[in-house]
Amino acid sequence: MSAPAPTILIVEDEATIREVVRRYLERDGFAVREAADGYAALDEVSADPPDLVVLDLMLPGVDGLTLTRQFREKFHVPIIILTARGETSDRIRGLDLGADDYMAKPFSPQELVSRVKAVLRRAGEAASLSAAQSQQVEHGDLRLDPAARAVTVAGAGVTLTVKEFELLWFFARHPRQVFSRSQLLDRVWGHDFAGDPATVTVHIRRLREKVERDPSAPRRLLTVWGVGYKFEP
């Protein structure tokens, strides 16, 4: 018996865009649901979380940034945000809130399908960590449990997004090694990720806020000026 098709929720107030994206996704075998505003999107995800959300940031009712934050607080569903071309601040804010990828309008529907496949593939790989990687890792009072995808600092649980956990897990398994942003994009996001290297900076900042005692003076996730970042155990 074959596995059910992944379900994609398109959250977009422009009916024409929803229709085009739906046709391209269905052509590639995805099951598609739609929501035309923020309130409908909340209802859809709360009732039955999809495998991925394609989320426009400019929505009536509840805006896309608010939805991204609320989805991240309650669910682990991957999110690809759609932003108006040139709206860099919204894009960075969306990534800061936990979005996995972004596309600027106008966009190629076929490229969006490719991004959907890539994000789902990375999410699946992250959920299927090999046995060699499945043992807990401890560095001082920081503990990572990949089987449960759980992180504790001094015994207190820390809530991370999927990509935040993957980035911290990668660092914890390569202590004291320096990685450039391009290397981290390749090793954590995947070589087919077409996003901005600033994505790494955003995730590092979020991780510092969650695992460092003083994010303004980090002791674990360190910047190596002119090179990149490293993890000090």
C-alpha cells in the first residue's frame, strides 16, 4: 500500500495565485488544501496540520508573520513564506520567526514546487536520523536528544524549530570547528537551498537567545569574524 500524498496548505488571498499553485502541486502528486485569509488558515492547521504550508505574508484577518509565529508555537509543520519583491525586512522577520524558506513575488510556480520538495525532503531526513546519530549529546549543561528532538539547558527544556534543532545538532557534533555561512547552508539546509546566507545569521541569533545565558555575550555559539561561526562546548 503506497504512502498517502503529502498535503500542502496554500494560504493566499489572491484566487488566481492559489489556483496556479494548486494546479502545479497537484500535477506533481501533492494533495492540496487552500485558505484565503489568516483565520481560515488557523482553522485548517488546527483541525488537521498539513505536511507543509505555503504562506503569503500579506493576508486579511491574521497576517502571515503572526501566523508563522503561532504555527511555530504549536506545530512543527514546515513553512515557505511568500513575500513581495524587495520586502527584505518581512523576509528576514519571517525567517526569524521560524519559516524554512521563502520566495519573492512574482515567482515561478515550478520553482515553488521544487522548493516544496526540497523542504519536505530535508524535514524527512531530519526526522529519520541514523542510528549512529541518535545518541544524546551533552556539552556542559546543554543536552540534545535527537530521538525526541529535545534540548535542555541546565535541566530546563528549550523549544526549538526544526531548523534551529538541526543547526544546533550540527554544531554540537562538530565542536570547535569553524564553518562559513555558505558551508552551514550546504550542510544544514542542503545544497539545493536557494535562500539568502543571512538565513544562517538569523538562526544563530535565535539559538543564542534560547541556549545562551547572555545572548549579547555568547559563550557557546561564537562568531569568528571574517570567517563564520563555531561551537564551543
